[in-house]
Amino acid sequence: MEIFRQKIAELLLEETGLDLEDIKENVEVPPDRNLGDFAFPCFKLAKIKKKNPAQIASEIVENIEAGEYFSAIEATGPYINFTCNLEKLNQDTLERIYTQGRGYGKSSEGDGKTVVIDFSSPNIAKPFGFGHLRSTVIGNSLANVYETLGYNVERINHLGDWGTQFGNLIAAYLKWGNEQELEKDPIEYLYDLYVKFHEEMEEDPSLKDEGREWFRKLEEGDETAEKLWEWFREMSLKDFERIYRKLGVKFDSNKGEAFYNDKLEDTIETIKDSGIATYSQGALIVDLNEENLPPCLLKKQDGATLYITRDLTAAFYRYENYQFDKALYVVGADQELHFNQMFNVLKKMGCDWAENMEHVPFGLIRFQDRKMSTRKGNMVYLEDVLEKAKQLALETIREKNPELDNQEDIAEMVGVGAVIFGDLSNDRVKEVNFDWDKILDFNGETAPYLQYTHARICSVLKKADITPEYDKDIVKHLQSDYEKNVIQLLAGFTDALKRTRDANKPHILARYLLDLGREFNRFYNHCPILNETEEVKQARLILIDAVRQVLANGLGIMGIKAPEAM
Ligand code: ARG
């Protein structure tokens, strides 16, 4: 109903002297809908103009015309009440969907603003674990939401590509590694080496020193160490790329922790210069007692820097490079303290832009599936989960639609979609119990349900054998409540995106799409389409084509494909 708020703001602009956004924010929904669909309270204005609010309300009402968007505008005490002309809204909505197509839902609200989103950020030289699904899909869908709302979005994969474990891995490779073996399945092989190194270390503690020595060499830029590390990194990226492609995820930057190596000293100097750092038992810290937080450790006694030192450096780097209006970190709730400390150090230094940084936390995802074996080290590979989802989707498709072409491709869209939506449909702060039956239920609150609805619409359109064209006289035939309810939901798409952005919660968009799917199916079960008079048939085809478009757009924003048949 964004459009009405906009129209109200336009109507009141001159009379109130307030600005557009200010008016929009103050528009309310009256508790008693008999009074109207929207209300504008005049208290604030009364203060400014030093007049009685009821008097202001009635004066304004006398000076404005209802126009085509409102059937009535009345003053009731200190409120101006607006009753909407839904007929007009319905027409406008369908017309906009028809003309904007894939662009429907877009807004220019974010024009000129930059949002930096740090998400996914797995650790290299290891398989991509199921645990990194949440950050990846939540971050990706938020990035798409911001982009749709007009923001310039920078997607950053802050790879975990630095740390003592790489010293161990180099030592292990030089001891037991074999290039040919490694080339066959690099990540699996490196992971084997990593596990072996840890096992052998129990027996032979001198390995620990060897690993440490190699990490020291790596830090000093030793050629052998550096070459190997670069190679590990490259192979990992290639491996991750395969999964990102499946999930439809792209990044603007893969600058990971290692990128900041030569910038850490600058960070430490800057923090020292600001006067907030102190030495405590030889370690450099920032005391955060006033903030009720444990001290932030910047540099250990032995000179080693920490995860947070890198994150602080990355924050400076990003602010300098992107001048962001917002910086989001889509990282598990278990890192809350880390981000709290980091933001507070920046604020203490006087960086006011730290107010625009936000940790977007999420709860654990639990995987209980006795049928699928975990691999070494109890690890669940995301790729295995996606593959199994595809196989399960394929079984259902073969059963439901044995004649279907491209069954494999469609099963992939459905399986991957089910996994993504199974995550995103939950309020991110809650824990998720991953459940195959639940996420793949074609009648449940799932991606397959929405995809199936989309495919069903495509098949009706195909059967009708005409391309619906918007016509304002034709859509007047959409008179039942079933139809009107669907259109009202369609009209609220951009609103749903904005609410998703405001809370940084993709389940708001998921909820919206499920509501749309339900409302569409209610309509579909009550209103025949093809066996109707020509006008009604055409009107309903326009309506379902609009639903198809919005489902496809919404799923696309979540990173989910919408097949035309399934
Ligand atoms: N690599 C880290 C992990 O797997 C996540 C990094 C999140 N991003 C950040 N800027 N700290 O837990």
C-alpha cells in the first residue's frame, strides 16, 4: 500500500510544508477501519503552527481534492482520514506489473547509497561445510533485496585464509603430499592431510613445532611457503565457485583475512594514536570496561595479531574504499561479542561511521539425518546436501510428472530451492532443525510449493494460448474478493522488500511469497479461468500472469529459480 502513502504525501506536501518522507512516516492505519484506510495525525503540525490540531485537520481537508486515488478524505478530530479507491490501486498494480515485468518491485530509494555486505566467508583448504549455508543464503538474499531497492551493493567474501593452520598444512603437504594425488580432488586431499596432521600430532608433538615454524616462514614471505599457500587458496576458490554457482551466488570481492597482512601495523598505529590503547602484561589492548565488555586484544605478547585486528583493518579499508552508508556482517550469533567489541573500539576512537555497521546474526542450523553419513571429522558437506535434495526432488517429479522434459535440471532447481528456502523461511535469529520432509513438501511452506504454483500458472497460460495484455477496461471484471485479495498482495511487493530490508530478515519476504501463493491458490480453486466469458477469462489471465511475474521476481531475489514446468 506504499502507493497510497506516496499519494497522501503528495497531497499534503504543500499544505503542511513538511517533506515527503516525513509525511509518509507519520501516516497511520486507523484502529477502526470504518474511519478510513489511512490517517494523518496533525499534532506535530499543530505544534509547529501553534494552532489547534483539529482546526488544522479541517482546514487542510478543505483545501485538497480527493483525486482518483481516494474515494473520501475527511477530518475527524485531529486526524485526516483517507479512504482508498481500491479500483484505481488494482488497475495501477496490474498495469505496473505488466509494463515493468522483471523490474516490478524495484525502487529508487537506495539511489546513491552504498551497502557493503560481508557474507559466506568460509575458511579455505577445507570443504564447504553445511554450517556456512546460512551466512551464504541470508547474505545473498539481503544483497539482492538492497539491490532491488536501488542501493549500490558490494558483496564481500571475507575468506578465512590466514592462521597457524596453514603452517600445519604446509608442513603436512611437504611431508606426505603428492602433487598428482592432490590434483585429482584438491580440497578432499588437503582435508585428508589436515586430519592426518592432527592425528599424528597426538603421537608426535614435534609436529606442532614444525607447523609453527612453517607459519613463521609464511609470515616472513618464504617462497616455498607462499607458493603453497597461494595454491591452496586458488584451489579452494575454484572449489567454492562450484557451490556458489549452484546457489546462484556471486561476489564483488574475495579479499580475505590475508589481504590485510600488510595493513595491520597501520591499524595498530591509528588505534594507538587515538589514545585508547594500553599495554597489559605485554599485550596491546583496548579497555572496554565502560562499554561493559571484556577488553579487546589487538596484539598478543608475542606480537601475533588477531582475528579482530584483521576485522578492524578491513573496516577501515572498506570505509575508505566504499564510503558505505551501511555495512552488514552476516555471521553466526556466536560471534556477537566479537562484533560488539569491534564496533565499540571504532566508536571509542571517534569513527562516527561505525554507527552504520551492523552484525546480522543468525542461529544454528541442526542437521539430523541418519540416512546421510557425515564425512571425516563429523563434517556435513553442503554439496552432499544439495545433491541429496536434488535426488529427492527428482523422485517426486518422476512420480508426479513422468512425461516432463529436463527432469534433472528441474530437480536441481527444486532441490536447491528447497534447501535455500528451508533456511530463509525461518526468522534468522532462531535455530533451524533441518528436515528433509518439511523443506521438500510440495504442499508445505516451501520453495517447491511456490515453484509448483508458478509452474501451474505457466501451464494455464500455455493452454489459454494467448499472451495476456493489460487493458484497464478488461481488468474491471476482476470483482470477487478472491481476485481483489490477490491484487492487494501483488501491490505490496515493494513494501515487503522494504520491510525485509528494515529488519534485515529474509523470512519477511518468504512469508510474503507464501501468502501470495496461498491467496492465489484460494482464487484458483474458486474462480474458473478458461471456461469463462471472454472478458472475464482475459481479466483472469492478466491477473495470473501478474502472480507468475511476482513469484518469479520474489524467488529470484531469494536466489531461487522458478521453472515453467515441473
Ligand atoms: N571465516 C569466519 C568463520 O568461518 C567468518 C568470517 C566472517 N566475517 C568477518 N568479517 N569476520 O567463522
